[in-house]
Amino acid sequence: MKKCKYIVEHNNELNYTKVRTFGKSELALLYSPDSQPKVAVATLNRWIRRNKELAKALAAIGYNNNRHTFFSREVALIFKYIGEP
């Protein structure tokens, strides 16, 4: 499987990181850095539910909402449908 890359800007520096397994809080906080971890996860889950195409694509690869991690395949889909953090 080809590894995708995304860019995170922090203090005007660009960091390249490969798509990988993320803890839900870890990924959610990239999208909502000023939120508490629980709030950030709830926000990301809401975005996933509201994006029907993303929810369908995640379901097709076996996404389990009760798991505490996003596997790299799931992260790649989130980046594709929601955009990179």
C-alpha cells in the first residue's frame, strides 16, 4: 500500500508525516488543537457521521467506532474526505 503524506504547519514550519495509525484523541486534536481531547473526538466523530460518503467508505473497510485508534487506511480516508489537519 502506498503511503500518503500530509503536512502539519506548526510555528511556521512545515512537517511531513506519513499516514499512520493514530489514537483518536491524537488525530482529533490535530483538527481541533484548542479543544479538550473529549470535545475534539466528539467533533471529529460528528464530522464523520455528517459526511455520508466518508461514513460509508469507513464502514466498507470495517471501521469500528468503539476502537480507540484510527488505522492508517481510515486516516487516509479521513484526509481524503475531510481534508488534512
